[in-house]
Amino acid sequence: MGHDPTQGGAMRDWYDSPQLQDVFDEQASRLPYGPLGLLDPPTVELEGGLSKDVVSLVSAYLAGQTGTMEFASTMEKIRLQRSTQQTPAMET
């Protein structure tokens, strides 16, 4: 009696002779982004927090398209709009 190398584990790596398609299928299942997928930079997305108008305002300010005072006053308008939308009206 001997051992069956096709049962998996470390012995399979030494004694098994798999078909190339089986090797590729196993790689695809364990590395869904491909063999070099771990080297790609991660994709980052903002969720919640800052609204699109705030992000575009900051981008315009950093690009020099908006001055400091205009940035501050526009940011204050956005903040006031958000605070009135989030605060329910008090009933008397």
C-alpha cells in the first residue's frame, strides 16, 4: 500500500502531476485578481461623511480655483444647509 497524492496536502505538491488547466483553475480560485493582483494599489472610495459638493469645493480650493474667503463662506453655507436639514423643527 502507498499513499494517494491526489488527496491534497503537502504530498500532492511533490508527487502529483496535475494538468495545467487544473493548476490555472486552482490559482484562479485562490487568487481572484490574478497572480500579481496583490501588487495592484487598492481602490479607495469615500462613503458617508463628506458630500460631493464639499469634496468639489475642497478640490477647487486646492487647485487654486477658489480663494480662501470664498472657500470659507461657501463652506459655511453648506454647513448651515446641512444643519437645517438634519435638525427637525421644534413644535410649540
